[in-house]
Amino acid sequence: MEKKSFILKNRKLIIILTAILAAAAVIPLFSLRINPDLESYLPDNIESRINNQKIGDLFGTKEPIVVILSTEDVLAPETLERVDNLTNGFRDLGTLSPIQSLSTAKNIRGEDGMMLVDPVIDYYPQSEEEREELRNRIKDNDLAYKLLVSEDFKNTMILLNSDLSVKDAELMNQIDSIITLYPGSEEVLINGQPYLRDEANAKISKDIMILLPLGLLIMLIFFWFSFREFKGMILPFGVVLISIAISMSLIPLLGWELSIIGVLIPIMMIAIANNYGVHFVARYQELNAIDPESSMADIVEESLSYLKRPVIICGLTTIVGILGLTVHILLPASQMGVVSAIGIGIALLLSLTFIPAVLSYLKKGKIHFHPNGESKSIIAKALSNLGHLLSRHPKRILTGFALFFIAITAGIVIMRVASDFNNILPAKHPFNKSIEIANREFGGSKLMTAVFEGDIKDPELLKRMEGYEKELSEVEGIGSATSIAKIIKKMSTALNDPSDPGYNKIPDERDAVAQYIEFYSMSGDPADFDQFVDFDYTRAAVTIQFNATGMKDLERIIESVNNILGNDPSLTLVGGYSLVEKEMSESIVKGQYYSLLFAFIAIFLLLAIIFKSISAGLLGSLPLVFAVLCTFGFMGWSGIKLDIVTALLSSVSIGLGVDFTIHMFWRMKSEISSGRDYREAAVTALKTAGRGITINALSVMLGFSILFFSSFPIIKSFALLIILSLLFCLVSSLLLVPAICIIFKPTFLKNGKKHEII
């Protein structure tokens, strides 16, 4: 056979250009940056992000960091001393203000008609009597009890507000240094977004450093055991390496940063980028076995002639499936769709140019695969047995699939969406333990802030805010609601006798409110109110602390807050990270729907156009529908929630799974055009193309299995689900689709027959 193809005529140039491209792709990798901030994953025009920015502008852009000390009794002198030391140490850093703790908590009291503001704790109790006296004093202070110290006095909280100008890693190092400087027997636990981001940042870096080399090593071993040839191992591996370098280099080149979702990109390239090269190597080995006398050039030409069209089609369908992520609302998901699609496109191009160009220079290897004879391969034997089953019992196979589908998809009705994103860290991580204590002992780990605008010294407004505090506190799940109104009421209690009409009430006159605040400034620090009011008393914040155990619980609490506060004419906005979590959860559902719809429609149209038949689009989409719905059902039965990572599942599995069906279609069409009937064509396709499909699927599954070693539980869940989804796709492509073809005999697999609907 003469060398006629463009590839072999220009093989040297192709190899040189590939080497240059690979070298150039490495340079941008040095400027790759990590972004673990989940809030930034939402578009800037999302309402919750806009409101949070407005609140930050009004009261100072701060992020709370919670330090919890757990011990047998927080009123032990050594514990109180440590709280004092830590509070002062944190204050001296200059980047954490304001600070709330038992050391800063104030006791407002009256004496001789004057308001005195004293520390709640002004001594270290040395006796049980003193300790009990102090305990009762704290219980009487509703700005400290159950807010800064737990009801059982076994946990105390230091609330820090971080300056956003300081990087998370630097900030947490500063906090750790203070905690180390003042050791004690108390267990110290930390939570807050800066801490979460810092931990996530470290784990993203760790994942990249561990998962990538491990994945590449395992893939090399797999290629060797699959093909038993050095060329069969190294050529697909080379395509994988170059595709990873190019796809990852695109992130900084496009001005993006690496997210938690971005960890999946290099692993996806390991799993996917080898697909097309695997089919080429498998075809080379098949032709070498059929005609051992043929030259390598002839084999390469024949392989190119046979594979280029189905491989291109498979590549395009995979790219289209992955591009479904570009319509996702979450920015990292959309970015992943763009980067991964380009990386897969590069892998496709290299598999059809670089691999045959290099292969043409190499000597033929030993025969390892006999398509028409007995094989020692486990895969070949398994496919042969499945072929016998398929030829004899296609209707039973179809019935079995139907029953399995009904049973597993019933789990979809109990599938849940993640309502918070603390689960990005392992369940036993100290961060989650801190969240658990905050939820159990301090009224909740979630916050909302309602901002009121007007004359904050107006008694009518203060009384409305007081009423809202009471109403909100009665909502199930809300631990506390605190505002300047609560402090004004404490002042009233301090300055009036129990017999006075104004005792424990907000004054009826504005001048009295102003006088209370003036009295406080004489003995206390006016900055104590900064978290509740702005400097000119025209805006005030009601801080709502709560716990939500799921998405429905979160929606219920947010709805209750809106119902209670929504009609107040002075209410201007409601914000908080919990609202970001709600919008992110809603975005996950919307993104899943949009990307899934896009992928299914695009795949259906592509298959219908390629095979010139609507039935091809329907039948080719069937394994994808089967796999996606079965996977969702499994998520419901197993309790795995839909989150920022598992939401990517459907687009990825659709993009990968459609390849299996296309190769089966292509081989069956070839066999039928050669004169075989549908049953013979299906069995032959299963034993020949099925080998490449199975090796392909197993290599992809193996590639994704590396994610089980991730530091993030959500990525481990994604690994399990994508492997399961691909397994569903594989089995349905190898058995369900051929069984349907045998039973219904779709005419698009015959030459000259078009557009017949099954």
C-alpha cells in the first residue's frame, strides 16, 4: 500500500510541532494560582453576593473566625487566663477586630443613677463559691450566655473578625502562632471561611502533587498490561501528558484560577485523553494479528482509514458532552467545560496525527491479540461469553435491564441537594467538629444579617427590632437574634429600678435613648456597638444565628426570616453566607438541569446527523439516559448529595459514555454491510470493537479511581459516581444496545436505509 495519507507524508513535521507545542505549554503552568473561595464561584450579579458586599461597605468588610475552647469548666482560673491571653494576643495582631470573648464581654449596671460598664469577668475565681457567683452573673447576661459560653460551661467562644486585606494563609499562621504562644489543656477548634479556604487551598495543592503522578503511574501500568508492548504503553501516555499540560496552561492564560473543581481537570485528561490512542493501538494489534506480513506503514494507513471517522465522531461527541458544563451557573464548572473540551480536542488531534506519525517509524511487535481465535485475555474471554448470551437471549437481556432500571431509579425521589459546603473537608476534620459544637452549644454556625435604615435612636424602630428579635428566636433552628435594641434594653434595666415603668424596656423618648448611649460612652467603649450600628446611627444590623440540617431546613428558616422582617419599611437588605449557600445550591440544581439538557440534545442531534437517522439519535442516547438516571437513583439510595462537584457528573459521563455506543454502531454497520445479519454483527462487534471499548472504559474508570485518594470527600464521591455511571454506560452499550438492534433491526445500520424510527 502506498503512502497516501497527509499524516505519513508529513510525519516528521507533525512530531516536531508536537514537541514544540508540549514545551510551550509548560511555561504558563508556573503562573497557575489556586482559588478555594466558594462564594466567588457564583457570578458577581447574584443577589446574595451583592447584599454581602453592601453590608461589608456599611459595617466594614469582615469575615468571622470562631475559636472554640473546650474543657470541663471554662470558669477554671487557668482557662479564663488563657482566654484573656488569647484575646489580647489576637488584638495585638491588628488584623482581627472587633474581638468578642468572655474577656471583652461587658456587664452593664447602674449605681447612684450612673451607668457603669464593667467586664463580665473581673477576677479569676479561686473557690467554688466564687465560681458559682461568676456563673450566675454570666447567666444573667444575655449578650454572653449561650453566645460566648455554652449552657453547660464546657465550651467558650472567641469571635474574631478578620481583615480581608490579609491573605488567608498569613492570617491563619498568625492565629496559630498566638494559640501556640499560650498553650493549655483546653482543646482548641477553629471555624470560619478564612480557615476553610486556607485548609482547602492546602488540600488542593496536595491533591495536585499526589493525584497527578499517581494517576500517570497507574495509567502506564494499565497500558502495559492491556497491550503488552512498549509502544502501546508510551504513545497514549504521551498524548495524556501533552493534553494535561495544554489544558492546565489554559487556566492562567485565560485569567482564571484553579478551583476545587479544577482538581478534576488533570485527572479527567488522564482518564479521557488516552481514549483515542487506545483505539488506535488496539486496531494496530488487531491488523497485525490478521496479516502478520503487512508492513507497519500499511497497518498505520489501514488503521487511520478505518478509525479516523469514528474516532473523530467520538471525540466530537465527548467534547459536546463536556461543553454542556459551559452553560452551568457555577463559574468553575463553566471554566472546566471550556478547558476540558479544548484539552480533549488536543488529545483527539494528537491521536490522529502524533501517534500514527511516531508509530510509522517503529517496528511491529509480537502478536498479542487474535480476533478470530482463542485468547488468553480475560477481557476477550468475557466478551466472548457475553456474545453467546446476547445471541441466545436478547429479549431476556432487555427485560433484565428494564427491571434493574425501575428498581434503582426509584431512589431519585429521595435524592438531596447539599445545603452547606463544609463537607469539602473530611467529617473528622477539626473544622467540622467546631461546626458541630457551634450548632449544638451556641445556637448555630450559620449567620444572616438584616440591615435597617433610618433614625436608629428612634424608639419606634428600636421596639420593632426588639419584637423581631423575640419572633426570630422562637423560630425552630434559630439560636439567637441580636441587635442594638437588646443593648438599649440592658441599659434601661441598669438605670431603672424594677418598680419604675421604664425598667427593662426601651425608652419611649428619643432623647432618653440618646442619653443612654451617652452614659455608656462615659464608662464603656462606644466601639462595642460597631457591629450593630454605623457611625452616625442611621443603619443598624440584626444578627441572626441559626442551624439548618438540610436544604429544606435552610429554605424554611430563610422564608421565616423574610416573613417576619419583610414588611418592615426600614428594612433595606438581608445578607449572609448562608444565603450564598442557598443560591449556590439552587445554582447546582439549575446548572445540572441546563448542562444535562444541552448535552442530551446536542448528542441526539449529532448522532442523528452522523448516521442520518432519528432512530440512531434515540438509540445512541439510550445508554446515556440509562446511566445518568441510574446514577441519580444510586445517589438517592446511598445518601450522596448533589453538590458543587457531583453536579458535574452528568455532562462528563454523557461525553464519555456516548463513545462506547458509537464504536458499537460503527462495527455493527461494517459487519452488516459485509453481509452478516444483525445477530452475527452484534456478536462480532462485541468481540472486536467491544475489546477496545472495554479497555477504553476500564482505563477511564481507572483514571478516575485516582480521585479516591483525594483529600476532599466530595471529590471521592464524584469518583465513585463517575465510575458507576461509566460502568452503566459500558454494560448498556455492550448488551442493551445490541439486544435492541437484534430485536428491532434498525435500518440506519444498513447502507441505503435512512431515517427509519425504531
